[in-house]
Amino acid sequence: MKHLIAANWKMNPQTMAEAKRLFNSVKEGIKNIKNVEIVICPPFVYLSSFKFQVPGFRLGAQDCFWENPPTGEGAFTGEISPAMLRNLAVKYAIIGHSERRKYQKETDEMVNKKIKTALKNDLKPVLCIENVSQVKRGLEGISKEGLKNMVIAYEPVFAIGTGKPCSPEKAEKVRKAIKSATNADIPILYGGSVNSQNAGSYIEKAGFQGLLVGGASLNPEEFIKIVKNVSRA
Ligand code: PGA
């Protein structure tokens, strides 16, 4: 199975020109890498300009809403439906990121609804969790078929944006616990202060199928190194 590296740009950069520059630098640096799927997750407002078909790259959103017309009829100010994302060639959607759980007060119930609607609309949800009970609640009622299109990202909050990554040993334990809780072959990513020094260890030592990279994905040189290290792992 291919490794998967998702770049979570969060609320960056501040202009379209910078976003294009960032993507182009990454693209230039990562040619001919065949064993890694790279998912670029820019803010919603840049997605339409990235409606790309670049080999090896996919587009991801950082969230999506749990209603999708005709059921929701569109009266949800400020929200973005999975169908809108699919129409922009978006393939993945990060759902339940800890920053959304914290600042937008997203609950496991909301996360579960978002996953269900995303799956119905052919988006692959990347469910972010920090413990096994969030996995169980997030995946409640999702069919075996649905689980085949899921990705899970283990993101311990203490490691996010702090420069204090989780040790590969501890991360591996949680990865195994997630695997036995889901009883399905779902790719599991690690996220939290990933950099070019530690990226390979989460794949080689801890057995993750990929990475969710925040801060380091905004630095093209660093991100390119991460991808190359994972490709060699
Ligand atoms: P970080 O963020 O790599 O900056 O720690 C990861 C994330 O929030 O997905």
C-alpha cells in the first residue's frame, strides 16, 4: 500500500499568490515519487485554483459540513458541502481536527455526522483523534464498505504545533489500539510536530501508513525532505 502524507496548511498562507507559490515549490521538489500519495489541504478559498491533476498529488479539505442538499437545502450560512468539494476534484476531507474540537466546539456526534455525509458523497474522511474512544464514537454506525474509504490520524494534542512530538514507541502502542478497536484495514497516520528528522521513524519503527503534517508543510524544503524520507522508508 502507498504511504500517504497529508499537508494541513490550516489558516495559511494569507494570499492566493503565496498559496500557489507554496504548491509549485512542493511540486517541483517532488517529481517521480511513486510510492507516496501527497494530499494538499489548503484553506477552502484556495481549493478552486488548485483543481489540479498533478500525478502523485491529491486535494483535501480541512473540514466539510454534515448536510448536503437536497436534504439540507443549503440554508447553512458559512458552511461547505461535500458535493461542493467533490466538484472541485477534492478527494479527502480532514474531519474532527483537535483545533476544530477546541475552537468550534465540535463533538464526536458532529464528527460522526460529517463522516457519514462525506462518505455518501465520495469523499475520503481523515478522522483526527487523540484516543481510542474518539475513534469508536466517530465511526459509530459506519458500514464495512464505508470503513474501506476512511483514514484515521492519531494526533496527540500535546504534540500539535508544540515541537514536542510523541515518541514512536508510544505512538505505535496507540496505533495498535486503534487497529484493534476498528477491526478493519484503515490506514492510520501520525500527526503532531512531524519534521524531516522524525518522519521516517513513524513509518519504519511505529508502523504508521503515513503522516499528517501541519507546520512543516508550510516550508517547502522541509516538506519535500519529509516526503523523500518517507518514500525511502
Ligand atoms: P503540526 O500540526 O505538524 O504543526 O504539529 C499537525 C496537525 O495539526 O495536523
